[in-house]
Amino acid sequence: MLRRELIINFKSFLIWLGITLSIFLISYLMYPSIIENNNIEMLNDMLKTFPEEILVAFNFDISNLDSVYGWLKSEGMVYLVLIVSCYSANLGSTILLKEENDKTIEYLNSLPISRSMILNSKVFAGLINIICMILIIGIFNYIGLSLSCEFDKKQYFLLLFVPLLPSLVSYFGCLLISTFVNKTKKIIGFSFGIVLLSYVLYIISTMSETTRFIKYFSIFTLADLRNIIVNNELSILLIIISIVISMVFYIFTLIRYNNKDLI
């Protein structure tokens, strides 16, 4: 079952991975020309014209852009968190539901396996895909950084762990939501909308003290990049919160899936 799920989702995995790696590859190829001559000074001057809220949202206020690592740990990591979260949401919303759309759920139900085993094989396959995506991108960026500039390796590996936290929550959250609908077309757009809305809420929460409370309604609060950039440490509390929320979603998914009419 697990192998079957990995094979089924492999094409989608390669497409998302290829797009993401292309974004970072372009950055590594272009950055040498950006930092030569006075271009970096012009870039820094341009950033000074941006509203403080935008600088904070992309961590430009605490990261120096005079190297590709400076870009990576600010804007680059924001893009990575957003892309992996969208991929995880898409995976969670379709990994169960597509069996009903393709009518293959009838075949699975005919096998001597329980619904819990079906669910768990899909859950583990999704987790493997998410973790592999982060690891492959991490290795790619490590090689790119090693060839481009000096960088803080400990900080880099801590940053690499961050996308996993919101991605787990978006994956299990959309997995649960998918048990309440019957068509993948309905849930895919909805899952992307949830992630993008969550990101917008996070941006709004950085705009002023009066909107700061909104961050508690966004999964991107779990991706505490600023804490790693400033203090070089992970927040254990956010790791625990991510795991607890994911487990709660999983338990409700298991209950719902075991009681759902799949035919």
C-alpha cells in the first residue's frame, strides 16, 4: 500500500520539486551579477523605500542582502515555506479523495485490510513526500550556497527545519477537510485558499500592534524564521504546538474516515 501511494504521487512530487528548485537555481545564477559593482547598494537603497511592514514580513530588516545566503534566509525561506505549505495542503486534500473520484476505493475495500490501514498508508506516503521535498531542496541549497558564499551552517540547518511545521498542520488539516467533500475539484482550490488566506493573515499581523493577535490564526506563525535568524535557535514550543495540532487533525480524520460512506 505504501509503495503504491508513493508511485501514484511521484509525478506530482516531481512537478512541485522541479518548480521550486528552478526558483532557487535562478537565484544562484543571477545573484553574482546583482551584488557586483553598485547593484547591491542600489538594492539596499530600494529596500529603504519599502514600508516597514513589508521588510518585517520578508525579514529584510534583520538580514543583509550582500550575499545569496542573506536573500535565502529572508525572502527565499519565506517562498520555501509558502510553496511547501501549498504542496502539503494539495497533497492532504487529494490523497484520500482521489480514490473515491477514480472509483478505486471499491477495489481497496475489497482487500483484506481495514480503513485505518488504508488511511495510515496514505498518511505516511504524504509525510514521506513532504519530508523528501524539504530534504532535497535543502541539499540543493546547501550545494548552491557552498559554491556561492560563506554561510552559517548551523543556522541554515535550523532554517531548513522550519517549513516542516506549518506544512504538517496544512497537510493534516486539509486531510481532515477532504473527508467532508466528494470531489477533488472542490477541495483543491479550497485548500490553496486556506494556505494563502493564512499567509495574508500573517502579513496583516505584522502591520501594527493592534493586529498582532491575528498571527494566532495563521499557520505561518509556526514558521518562526525571525527567531532563528536573530537567536540561532528553534522554538520548542512551536514544534510541540505543530505536533499536537497535527495529531488532533489526524485523530478526527481517522474517526471521520472510518465512519464515512465511501461507495
